[in-house]
Amino acid sequence: MYNVYFYIILAFVVLSFVWGQILSFLNRKRMSPDIPPALAGIYNAEEYGRQQAYQKENSRFGLITGSFSFALTLLVLFFGVLGWLDTTLRTDITNFILLPLAFFGVILAVSEVLDFPFDWYATFVIEEKFGFNKSTCKLFVLDWVKNILLTVVLGGLILTAILCIYHYTETWFWLLAWIVVSVFSLIMSLFYSEWIVPLFNKQTPLEAGELRNAIEAFAQKAGFELTNIYVMDGSKRSSKANAYFTGMGKKKRIVLFDTLMKELDTDEIVAVLAHEIGHYKKKHTIYSLVGSIVTTGITFYILSLFLNSRPLAEALGGQIPSFHLGLVGFSFLFAPVSELTGLVFNAFSRKNEYEADAYTTQFGLGNALISALKKLSVQSLSNLNPHPWVVFWYYSHPTLLQRINAIQTHS
């Protein structure tokens, strides 16, 4: 059991945890009771103290949850729990589809049960303490059940399709599986807001009036065909504000959280939407989708080299090589590569954010966008001064100060 693969996996798990804790420590050390001079005026002293307390609370909670996950992973690896589960299930299940489905079903069930109290605490203690939570216990549980059902149905369908491909066409497994997953991802990007979001939130067309007229006037000026503008009842779960752009072609849609409309004025909302339209105009959505598809193809090809590996199965405590043990083992081995590709995608994402901000300034909306970003940062108590390494490693968006400086340069 304790072969080369085991020690490589163990090393990756330990290094990942240690590095994550180092970054968290650097972030905590950077916290200061004094507002950075460049961001003076955004918070008053009382609100800034609240922001610092919120960041520290989340950091401490992240240390607890991360340590728990790390300890649990070590126990699973050292005691060969995954191999034991595979061996136990094989006594009653031999079907090439049902066995992996049962294997991942057990893992999902255990994970959800273990995560539930942490998610509950984050929502009803931390978020409640700082005035963000608007969810009820009933809604929280319903969301939890719906998420599990969606994972079971959609994940089960995709996994079944991939298992059939692997069983019947092992030689071309990686290519066919890549096509199936890519098509699924494309469908989800087009119809997510129509099919999935309504299971959790109501989306209603933005009513006629000053805001809709302003948005449509800007869209016409920008040469952007836009008819689907919706308002989502995000306030039933959180007071945090947001907006997003989804879909492509005739399926493109802009969704405003009702909380966003309460926080920002008309010019600021138009500036936020101009930023989202900038992503579309600069083809960031398409580039991200293509990048994701290419990365998925490479991942499936490398995965195909490990799926039937006996040493990898044995490293997890298994006795027989199998699709599901190979997949789990590969996910451990591939983690460093995922981290590196994540760094690349985050770097491109930050670049895209700068470009979308610059696009907004072309229409004289730079000051309105800065005002909106400041309000949203204060409203969500976001970290104004994260450590540069944390930004480099985790952030898909530049910091508030970085964005303000860039916008002012282009204005």
C-alpha cells in the first residue's frame, strides 16, 4: 500500500496544506487597524473595524475547516479507506456502472454530512453576525437538498456516459469523454440561467423605467443587442450585491441582484453592466470557454494513462485497479498541475478585468465604476489590502486599489 504513488500523493497533500496556511498567515499579518492612505474615505473608523473583524473571523474559520479537511485526508490515505470502500462494495456490486456510481455516491454522502455543520456555522453564525445572512433554516436545508439532487442527477448522468465510453471504447476514451464533457459545459453555459438558477431563485424581467431605459440606451450606444435583462431575488439569502452576464448569442442575459439595485444608483449600475458588456465585446467569455475545453482535453488524455494503474489503486488501499480508484488517485497526483493552470487562468482573468474596466472608461463611466466598486467593497466588507502573494495565487480579480488606479489611468 505504501508505495511510491502513496508517498507522492502524501507529499502533495502536505505541501498544499502548508502553502495554503502560509498564504493565510501572510494575509493575516498584513491586516492593520489603519486604513491604507490610498483608500482613505472609503470606510469610516467603525465600519473599517467591522471589516477587519469580518476578515479575521473568516480567516480563523478557514484555518479550522482547512485543518479538519487536511486531517481527514491523511486518515483516509493512511488507513486506505478508499480501497476498503472499493473492496466492500465489490462484495455486492459487480456492474461496471453501478460500482463507480455507488463508490462516488458514498463519498458524496459522507462529504455532505461532514460539510453541513461547517456550512451552517458560516451562514448562521459568521454571516449572521455581520448582517449578511438573510436565509432561513428551511431555505438553507432546501438549498442543501437541491444541490445534492443536482449533483446526483447531473453528475450521475455525466459519470455514466464517461463509464460507458471507457468500458466500450477504451482506446478513444479520452477523446470521446472530452467531447461529451465539452458539449455538456457548452450547454450549461447557454442554459444555466434558464434551467438551474430558477430552482433556487426567481428571475423577473427588469421593469420599464429610468434604469431599464439607461441600460438599453448604453447597450445601443455600445452596439450590443440586449433584450434579456433580469432581476434576481438574491436578498432572500444574503445582503451582498452582485450582477452577472451569462450565455452567448441570442441566449445572452444580464442578471442584476435586487441587492445591487438597492446599493447603487443608475449611473453606477450602468457602469457595472458596461464592464460586463466589455467582457463580451473583448470575447473574454469565448476565450475562457475555449481555454477550459482545451484544458479538459489535456486532462482527460493524461487521466487515461492512469485509470488502469494497479500501483495507483494500491496506494489508496485497493486490491484491483478500477476506474473510480484511478480517477481519485489521479485527482491527487494532478493537483499541482491544477494549481499551476489555476494560476494561469487567474492571471488571464485579472487581465480581462482590467480590459473590461478600460472598455467602461471609453464611455465616460470611469468615475461611476470607481464609485460602484467602492460601494460594493464596503457593502461586502472585502479585504482592501490583501497580501500580493495571496492575490497572485487566488484572486481572479485585481484588488480594489489596483482597479481604481488602472481606471484613473485610462480615464
